[in-house]
Amino acid sequence: MAMPSKTRILLGISGGIAAYKGVEVLRGLQREGAEVRVAMTAAAQKFIQPLTFEALSGHPVYTRLFPDAGDPDIVHVKLGEWPELILIAPATANVIAKMANGLADDLLTCTLLSSEAPVMVAPAMETAMYRHPAAQRNLQRLADMGYRLIGPEDGALASGRSGLGRLADPERIVAEAVSSAVTFGDLSGRKILVTGGRTEEDIDPVRFITNRSTGKMGYAVARRARQRGADVVLVSGPADLDQPAGVEFIRVRTVSEMRAATESAFEGADALVMTAAVLDFRPRVVSDAKIKKNANGLTLDLVANEDFLVGLGARKNGRIVVGFAMETENGLPNARKKLDEKHLDLIVLNDLNESGAGFGVDTNVVTLIDGDEAEPLPKMSKLEVADRILDWVIDRWTQTPRP
């Protein structure tokens, strides 16, 4: 795997002792053929001089938010338009907190808000800082925003102690940057329709039935498809997640609303990735008034919802349709049955019996099933699973004429 020639990377250096390793990261990126420019925080300059990065990169190092007198350029806006990838290595707890909360009080953080480039973050801090609930919350927010996290690793720390928080090895950081760069634009010109979240069906004005889906898998697919250049439509049921940047977002609640929005958007899509957890049943009768509690309890009469994915799969006409199957038993045979019945090209099997899979977690354990082929994947982040699904879609397109 080689990085596309002259990939433009902005390397952000923040103020930790690991700042000196930024030199190794810079050199490694250059060996892979990248053009690298460097931005440094004021604290980073306490650990290593900008002159070092200037000499090695062949470009001035960006350190000041405000331009020289008479310079009409808005530095952070111009700089934010330049890179194809932003890499923050090392990323301190302070800079991570600013990124996670949209704070912009220096050149680096203003540039991050100004840029639409994908961002990779390599945290580095003491173990106690890394494990602090606030730091973990900020890191999770970055992951939810689509930022790719690299490390940290176990090892010797600046305090002389050893533990989790050490900057990832520069070779690993460079390798992951190469991996991300390879996907730049590989979905350009394609329109990807993604469904995510759960659906809800009313019982009465105050009660409804639903399921445990949080939407994390669908939102991960939408984010990664957008970052890889696709035009993305996300049809989302209720989900307590931030709306992915740059994505056409359609909010729905009930199965009928999701069906209408999905069928409409499907007409202009090249591929559908159906991750939404659509309810199989709804109450036969919805009460106009709140149902009063009584000693006899309550019996619900449920009727089946129509599986509208079957109809979409039947009329895909060259478009790729990916479905999900969440199972607790007989996973493979049940998933293969759904693959055939719904006329899918690929089905992604989630086995809820697997640790780290399913609802409400940031990882997943899935099997990609394509006809008689089944590829089990190890536990990985949902963003990584999203990339594997999109890789499969692209591979299928290379074998099939464009619809």
C-alpha cells in the first residue's frame, strides 16, 4: 500500500515531551511521498524549535494566528484549505479538549475548525491524565466526530513511570496515515444512502415501543463514506449522536417515515447501506388517550411491519444493497436466508453473543457474507468496520459496470 504521490499533510505539533518525535513522523511521511507542512502550538515550541521542522519540511512553520501587517490572508482559513489530511502528533490532553469542544484560540485549533480535511489524532499524556473521565469523554467525542485515533501505547513516560499514554510509535503513525491517504476520494462521484438508528411506534400519546439501537454503526458508515468523497444521505431514526458533517441528514421516527424517506433517496443512490434497526412489529391500535394503569395489566396486539428492504433489493437495477442481520442464535444460516430473501449483495452479521459487538458500544464483531463466502472480522472500531464495508462495495464496483 503506497500513499498517493504528493499527498498534502498538515502535521500539528502540540506541547508535550513527545513533540521531538514529530521529527520522525515528518521524515516518515516524506519517505512515503507526502508533502508536509507543520503547525505548532506555543507550548510545543518550548520543547522543540520551529527551525528544525522548517529545515526538514522545506516550508515555513505555522505558529501565529495573526498575519503580518499588510498581509491580506486569513492564515487559518488559507491553511485549512491546503491539506488532504491533518495529523496531530503528539496531541496533548489540552489540545484534545479544545478539538472535542470546538474551542479555537490559536492557529492550530482555528485551522482545525476551518478545514474539511479528515483528521487523525495521536494522543500522548500521563496515564492518569489519559484515564481521567474528562479526557476519555473528549476522545470519545472526537471518535464520534469521525476523527481517527492512533494509540496511545504502553511504555515509558516523561515522569519516569511506565503506563498507557505514550505516543504511538512514529512508524505506526505513518503507516496509519498512509492507510487513510489511500482512501482519499475513492468514493468521489458516488452517492451513498445510509440508514441508521432505531425506529419507534406509538402505543398511546406517552408510550411507545422501540429497540436498543444507538445508531453508532450507521453514523460511522455515513462519516467514513463522506470522508472518502461520496455524497451521502443519512436517513436516521432517533439517535443521541452528533449529525455527521457534510452529510444530507433526514430525521425520521416511525417505520413508515423511514420507508418513505429511504425509498425516495434510493432513486438517486449508487448504493444503500441499511444499518437501521427497523422494528418488526407495531401496535395494531394506537390509543388517542393515555392508557390508564389497572390491576389487570396491559396486553398489546402487535402486527408485523412490512420489510421494505425486500422491495428495494428487488428493484435495485445494478445498485448495491447492503443489509445487516443481528442474531443471537444460528447466525450464519439466518443471515444467509435474509441475504437471499431480501435480494442483497452483502449482509453484515452481528452476533450479540460476541463480546464487544452490538448495541451501545464503539466496537463491533461482524461477519461479511456474500453468497457462499463468509469473512469473519476481528473486533474493531465501528469506523473500521465501516471502512471494510465500503471497501467491499468499491471492490464490487470494480467487477461490475457502473449502474
